[in-house]
Amino acid sequence: MAILGHYGGLGSLCKLRKLVGSGFPAQERAAADGLLAVLPEAAGIMGGSCLIPAEWRRDPLLLEMGLRLTFSALVDADHLDTAAHFVGPAGSPVTPAADMSDLVRRFETCRSAALAGSPATEVNVLRGELYDAAVRGASGPPGLYRLPAPTGSGKTMTAAAFALHHAARHGQARIIVAVPFVTITEQNAQVYRDLLGPDVVLEHHSAVDQEGRRSKLGAENWDAPFVVTTTVQLFDSLFGRMPARSRKLHRLANAVIVLDEVQSLPAPLLVPILDGLRLLTEHFGTTVLLASATQPAFQHLAVWRRQQITDLVADPVAIYERLRRVRYEWWLDPKPTAAEVADRVAEQPQALVVVNTVADAREMFGLLAERAPGVVRHLSTRMCPAHRRAVLAEVRRLLADDEPVVLVSTQLIEAGVDVDFPAVYRALAPADSLQQAAGRANREGRRPEPGRVVVFDADGAGRPPDYRTPVELTTLCFGPGRADPDDLPMLQDYYRRLYEATGTDRGPRATRIQEHRRGLDFRAVAEGPLIDAATSQARDRRFAFRMLDDETVPVVVPGYDGRADRLVTQLRASEGMRRDLFRALQPFTVALPARLMSRPEVAALCDPVVGDLWEWRGEYHPDHGVDEGAIAKEMIW
């Protein structure tokens, strides 16, 4: 199956059986004879005993994962061999194995220098204790680990320290840190570069999908000692089938995988995700660290019910109590209007407002721009990364200078973005989102009073469709007269109820994916099963493994920065796919929903550049980015 799919992608066992049963075409037989003439020892392998390990043959899911890693190794070797053919063996791009002990020394030295002179606040003392606990825990055997770290407790650095010390102790080849959003990828990658050096850290994400193009021959195959990527890239690759996406997978064996903000993993895909991690840890020498302030109760799911998970913190409840820096206020009944929320926010000299939709963020920004006495800024995914970074830099400066500032944002602010406000107003959302938002209030614990977290349920506010059940359970478990969202025992009970209410263990999508995995139907896993094999080749993508169901289209926005216009011009004039230009364009690229791009009036404002990259010729608003609102009236999440 690996050989058959090494150009066109992994297919299915059914397809392989049909091919073998019908006999090989003369052309392929001639190619095989030519191979054996050059490599006669191959005949002995082909005619010998079964190459598939007996343990794999006893477990269909293990066999499926083993074939994925084997396929990955073959594809990567093929690409590297081709590159060596053109540049010569001396120019082979294979990176020598890293000295993890040396990287540990480098990390610890740079960390000590960075922390020199830091005040001995309660928060810093607790961060040090958490760090020391993680380093001690790194001496444990490879397997599953959990780091329940409150927001603002230094999780980014602590998780990396565990991974480096653990890899050095057990001879593991690399660390792979996966986070849910590109914004955090960029932020964390810079932290790790500062501690380890740019030669060590590979940041792998892309706003442009280059899969299948010739330029992908030299694309990242995670041949680096420290990789920072997104959970979308990691798991869409793990359960994908195409060579370009799969070639990195064999790097997961004998590695340490850090899953940051693990609560963000999509519930409908938890069963295959957790099963894949189980197989990697049990059979391929991988260690997995789950890092989050809101640790999901994965042990309540059948797929992990028997898994041994080691907690790096002996008493997380005590840690959370010591680091409690906020108080919650609830504004739910009667429901306020958006204008009433804006009135109250405008009374605060510094405040963060987090809402659930792009449309609500724009409305709240407009209301506050009329009311707030200081600077008002906006963040959403309709803004390109360079724009978002500039806004965050300005907001951090105003906060540090104690200047009045209000920031309105969608949920993208919650997962690890380092800002510290005295007050946070959060639209009603699932409990984990409420706690994540609270992590932006009094983050450093230096304010004389606890930070305020006001949870409001504005009349007419929008919510993503998948929020319905989690929000209902949140209001049952948390709120006035009940627990706060940072109550760990109640949070575990909330997750247990959520998994039961949503049928996570037996969801139709996860069930179908697992069935196709057992049957070695890789195409059905990645693209969904055939709808009606007798009439067409159309596939039902509702049952495919896709981390993001809402497909997006990368669009460059020259309206933000003139450099983007020049880069697009160069790209159009260049021959082939210039990866350096694609990389340079990433800060000026917005991922628009494909369903929005399908609207003729929106598509009319986009010019094709190359491949699947487009150029936005519509308005780019200086405050909230791509402004399709004037031509597209639908609610956009």
C-alpha cells in the first residue's frame, strides 16, 4: 500500500486487492524486473517471511498507524533521494541528530538570564515551583503526561523544559509543540527561538496550502530538533493520505509531542485523535504532554479509560487556589443589550471585551468607539497577522504605561495571548473559554485588587452552532450561587457531562472514521466514504477527518501594507512556486471562509495570484480588516 500510494496517496485495501488480483500490467512488471536486476537482494526480501510485525497484524488500528508511518518514511526518503540526485550526496538536506543534552544546557542558561532580576512575587514563586515539578517529572518513562497549569503560570516555558529534559533522558530525537492557533504558534516560536536559537526551532504553519506542488519537494519534513506547529497541521497530517502532508509523520516516532491548549481539540474527532496518540505512546516510543489551564477529562472517554496518565503537578487544586487572581461577576438575567455592556465597559480605564462572533466584535467595537474616552482597538481573524501583531503591541504598550485602552476581540485572544487587563468582559461561552478569558485579567498578579471577569449574556448576541450544548451545561455547573469556571473538580464534572450529552464516545463521525481505519481505507478516513459507489465517486465529507470543517481560502491583503503589493507582483512574475515569497506574504494573508468566497459579489473582489492564493481588492478597514460586511450580510463565525 505504501509503494502503491507514494505518488498519488494512500488508498484502500480493497483497491490493493483488486490490483493484485488482476495481475500487474506489463509495464509495471518490466519495472519490477529492472529493479531486481539492479538490486537482486530485493528478491530475497520479497520472497521471504512477512515483513509486517506480528503485533501489528493482531491489532487493525495499530496496523493502520504503522502503515502510515511506513508510508511517511518511504515518501520522505524518496524526496530526499531526489534532492540528493540534483545536488549530490554531499548536499543532502538530512540534519544531523541533535545533542539534546546540549539543548537542555542552552535552554537553562538562556532562561536563567531572561529571569534574572525578576521580582519574587507570588506568581513568580509559583511559576518556579511549577517549572521545577515539570523538570523532576521529566525523568519518568515515555508515555502520557499532563500539565494542569493555570493561565499565566509560565506554561509555555515549563512545557518546553519538560520536553527537553525528557528527550535528553530517553534519547528521543525531537520535540514537537502543537498549538491551536497560528497567533500562538508565532508567539511561542519566538519564545523558543530566544531560548534555543533560530537554528534549532522550526516554525511550521502556512496560510497557503502548497500540497502536491513541485516546490513541496523541499518543504518542511520536520527534520529539526524543535518544531512548533498547529494542531490542525499535526492531526490533519496524522490522518491524511497524501504524500506531501504525510512525509513528516515518521518524525513523531521517538519524539516528545506537547499539545498546548489541549482543550481546543474538536470533540467530534476526539476518539480518533486520542486513539492515535495512544498508539504512538504504546508502540512507537513517543511521549505526549497535555498542557492546559482547563484540562479536559479525557479519562472519561472509553478510548482512554485504561490509559495511565502521569500528572506533573501533585496537587493542582492547591496550585489554582494560590494563583487565583480574579473574581467572577455574572450579568445574565435580565439580559443586557450590547449598548448597555458598552456603557459599562466604557467606565473602565482599561478593559478587554471578548465576544463570540466577528459580527458581534464589529458591533461592540463601533459602540465603544463612540463611548470610551481612550484608545479602542479590535482583533479578529479578518485581520492579517501583521495587523493583529501591531494592535497587540500597541495595546501592551498602553497597558504598561497605564494609559486608557479598550480591546474588543473574538475568541482568538484567549488561547495563550499574553495581555494583562484589570477587567475582562466575556460574552457567555463554554466554561473552558470563560476560564481562558479570565487568564487575561490580572495575569501577572501585580494589581492590588483581584481582576474582574464579568460574564454577560447580551440580548441578540451570536454564538457558533457548536456552542449550544456546552453553554447550556456551563450555566448548569457555573454561575451565581454555583462554582466559578476555575473550580477544577466542577470543571472535570462539566467535561464528563459534556461528553455524555454530546455522545463523544459514540459519535457517528468518530465511529465511521474508526471503522475506516480498521479496514485500512485511508481515503475514506481523509475524504469521507463514498456516498453511492454504484453511481458516482462523490464522497461524504461529513464523515471525513478534518480539524476545520469550515474550509478557508488564503487571501493576500495589500491594503494593509504596501510590501504585500510588491511581493504579489514578484510572485506573479516569478517562474515556479517561490516558497520564500509565500513565507514573506504570510503576515499579510487572511484566511476567508470558502463559503464566503463562493458568493459572486465577494469573489468579484478577489484576483487569482497563483495556485490557491488570491488577492483582496475590496476594502481593508484600518480597524477591523477585510470588510465584506457591505456586500455579504450573513452572520460569519
